Amino acid sequence: MATIESPMAGKVFQILVKVGDAIAEDDEVIILEALKMENPIFAPEDGIVKEIVVKEGQQVADGDVLIVLE
């Protein structure tokens, strides 16, 4: 089981996937807003979205788990 973690502190601007979606390595899964810029977060590997741990508008810290893959 793999996770997608936040590479920076910021606010979850948009979640681009839903539970059950099949994703491929380098697919955009979340957009974080940090320093007034939108920063896409990419999948590190192929997988199925098992759980989305965050909600849109939520503040996250560097290293927080955003998505759990199976």
C-alpha cells in the first residue's frame, strides 16, 4: 500500500480523483495552493485510490498523507 504525501505546506485547492479511480504514475491527483500559486501533485506510481485523507480547503503540512493507494 502506497501513499501520496504533500511535498509542501499549503491548502488543498482541488482534488482531481475519487475513491476507486485507477491512476497512472505522473497523473495529477491534487492541486495545492501555496504562496498564491497552484501546485499540481502527481502520483508517484500506478495504483487504485483507496482513500482520500484530505478535503478541499484543508490546510496541510509538508509530509502529510493526502491519498492512500492500493
